[in-house]
Amino acid sequence: MSDKLEVPGTNQAEVDAAVRRYIARVARRYTPLLIGGLVLLLVVVLVPSVTPKQATSVSTGLGQDVGGTTGGSTDTTVAGGATGSSSGATGTGASGGQRALAVPKGVTAPAAAGSAGVTRSGVQCGPGVRQVPWTVYAPICVPAYNGNNGGGTARGVTGDTINITFRRTNSTEEKAAFSIAGSAAPGSDDQYLADLRAYVDLFNRTYELYGRRVVIKDYQPQGDNLEEDQGRQLAGAQADAAKARDLGAFADASQSPSLAATIPYEEALAQVGVIGIGAIAVTQGWFQAHAPYEYSFIANTTKAGAAVGSALCARAYGLPAIFAGDTIYKNQNRKFGLVAPEGPEYQKTADIIQQSLQKTCGATITKRASYSINVSQFAQEGASLAAQMKAAGVTTVICGCDPLIEITFSQAADGQQYHPEWFETSFYDPQGRETSQNEWSHAITGPPAVFPPKAQRESYKVFKMARPNSEPQEKYFDLAYENAIYLFSALQNAGPNLNLQTFQQGVFGMARTGLGQYGTWGGGPQAFDPALDGSLAYWDPNRPADFDGVKGMWVPCEAGKYFSFDDPSSYGPAHTQVHCFGQ
């Protein structure tokens, strides 16, 4: 039986080349995010045991009027794209009542957020009450609006609609590469769009959009998202951004499991004056340089990196490496090893970590190593990294790594009888099962990709409100939900006079939420993303995963507590270990 992947219409060399290009692309694209996530892990790993209030209590919507006019379907497909299927708690920490929005002459001003009245969702509005009862991420409620919304207040906005574009993927290389991922691969654009539109249809009926509804316009692109992420064929990204503009987009929401949103595409959107909310793996400075056009619901790498030095110094430096697999290391104070890919952007992030440690408490990196993002060399690279860390006596490997090098690195370490602590970035449970389980039994990650069982997830319960007789089509439907709640919160906060400036005010003006499925969110000056905290998890190879029921999952540390990562004073008493692996 052949162990080679067969893809109709291609030979093995073409498939191998496609896979190599794809993996290199994924690694290049996500490593900054992974390192940012790793930094957040390091913050969370060092925080004290403070139990936040579990504010999320998702209702089924029973007894709540989620009626009202739908304003029509959200299905719009352009240039050959397939049409998508159309078959509570109040947040803690919420503002008691936001000020009324100022509007131009002739536009009817809405009631102030948090004032008395009944919302479109049927909620009795008042101070601190959320627009809908099923999520803490909803904005502060606004009584149902009636009046003149100003009509076409910006490109892509009419008196009835707000146009949001979605760029489909267009890479045969990606399809070939996804085939090697097996059950961990995402679904199709059609499946994701069906789920996104389900949420949009419900939110159009329940959020206050001042007489308008969101319409999702998906389109077939000219650009190749794989090539763009490697810095090639940038004209395609520019052409697609121009297409979004010509389709009348106010904003674009192409962030999806199929990786349609690339940094070149997001930058091109800003150049043509279309708002994008799909950027990942970028710094706060990048957002500022592309204001007022770019936003994300994913934490930027600058935010995550700012706290790492103080966190490590407070709760890890100078303490024994008690989570290591080797008894010798368990009894030694931690010696940090730092691994990141080659390349200026990745190494800059590694520099921040190293310099922060040195400045905060004089801690040093015992061994720093890099590797080339070349899948054909990953076995050799993994062996080399393990040998370097072992030779240097590193007890604690800090790895801002891509998903494949984690596999080869951990397997090589196990083969070399090197059993340190691992501080890693999780890639969902299926990827973790491919690593050396002997090594990953000593791995900690943050923020973890950890969800409760599907039936208990807020994202699933809300989906069933939108489509009672259907199931989500994309296994990673949680991303569509996160995308929708972020977009609609900003749109409601922006008010009836919707334009670039008021949308930014809506983003920056997000009231602090309670703790929900995605942690705690909040606005503030220059808050281009809303993430405020994170949690920590350890790998248990024997526990059936809530994600899919298969053995091997990330298990929350500290009883699943979330901790703020932008307040160094909150990290807790110095020289105390965190509680993972039952310790």
C-alpha cells in the first residue's frame, strides 16, 4: 500500500511541492501570531489564582422576542460564488449607560445606550443591560430605533443595507495541501458562509442597526491567497480589494478557516478605503498605520508581548522546572531556551521576549535557536533543535513554533531522551495528538484552543436559535460566530450615521464585557482589537476531547481561570508556581 498522497490531476511531485509551499506559507503567516499567543501564555502561566466571575449563562432565547422584520436574506453571491444556505446574561463590568450619539442635522438621534425602553430583541433596556440576553459580548442595549438614519452615510451604506464582502479562496495548492490534513482540515467556503449567514440573519433581527441590515456579498477572487502570503502575486490582492470596493463594500469580513484574508489583501483594502476585520499576526503599529480601516477580534502581537518579561520574572524565573519530564530538570531552577523561525519579523518578536526578561529581572536565555521554514527539512531541523537545547541544559523550552516543527521537534527530543518543560502554542486538539505524547505530557499552552462540548457552547446555542432545524456546516463554526458578534457590536455602537469615523468610535467604545467563550473584551483608545485576557492549559493525552471525543486534549489549568495580561501588577506574588497537571 502506497504512503503517498494521490490528488486527481496531479503527479506526486506536484503534490509534494504544493504541500511544501502551503506549510511554509502557514508557518510564515502564523508564527508571529503563535509567538504572540506564546507570550500571552507566558503571561497567563504566571498569574495568581484569582477566580473571575463566570458571567456567561447562555439562554436558549425562550421567552425572548427575537422577531421583527428580517429585511430580506443575507445571501448575495457575485461572480460565480455559490450561495450560502439560509435553510442570557448581562455582562459584568458594563458601562451603566453610554452617552447618546451625536448625529448630523436631519438624522434622528437614537436613545442613549442603557436608557429605558424595549430593544429590537425584546429586552427591557436599562443601565448595564446588554442588547441580547444570550451573550456578554453584545453592546449595551439601545431601545428600538425609529426615524431617519441618514440613508447613504458612507460607501457601502444605504438607508436599508450595509454591504460586507467576503473573499473566497482561489488556490489549487491550498486544496491539495488541505487534503493531507485529513480530519483536521477546515471545510469549504460554502460551509463557512452558511454558518456566518445564519448568525448574520439572527443578528439583523436583534441588534440595533438603525433601520439597516447587513448583507454578505461573497465573490470569486483573482488573487491566490497562498502566493500573497509568500509576498508574491500582490497584484491579485490589489485587484480583489478593488473588486470589494466595486461591489459597494463598507467593510470586508474574509477571516475564515480557509485563510482567505491575507495581510497583503487587508493592506489593499485599506488603500481603497474599505474597512477590514480580518488581520492577524500584526502589531499595534500596523493597525495604527492603517487606521481607520483595519481591526481584528484577535489580540495583536504587541499587546501580548508587552507583559512577557514582567510575567516570567514574577512567576517562573528562579523557580524549579517542576513540569519537566526529567527528574534532574524538575530539581533545577529554570533555564530558558527560546526557539523561533528565521526571518526578521519572527526574530524581532524573539528579541522583545529576550530583552524584556533582561530588563525586568536580569533573566537570560540560556540557548536561543532558530530554524528554517522548509517542510522538507523539518525532521533534520527538529533533531538539531532538540540537540541544541539538550546540550545547553535547557529545562524549559519556549517555542514560538509552527505546527509541523512542534511535531518533529518533540519527536526528536523524545528520541534523544530529552524531556524538558514545553511552553507551546496550541493548534486545536487534533494537531496535539500528532506530537510525541511522551513530550507533550509536559506541555503547557496559552491561550489554549479549548471549548466546552458543542452542545454547551454559546456559539452552538446561538446557532440553534438562528437555525433550529440545522447544524453548523463548518467544524470551526465558532470563528463565524466570533466574527459576527464583533462586527455587529461595532455597527450598533457606531449609531445611525455610519461611516469610517463612527465605526472606529464604535470599536473603541465597546463596553467591557463579562467573561465569555472568547475571554473578556473591551474597548478604549487605540483598541483595534478587544482581547483583554487569556487562560492556560496543559496537555492530557488520555482524556477524551470535548472538541471531538477523541483522546488527547488541552485541559484548563487553574480551574479554567482567565487572567488580565496588560496589568503587570496583577501577576501575583513572586516565586509561586501555577497549578497544572494536578500540581
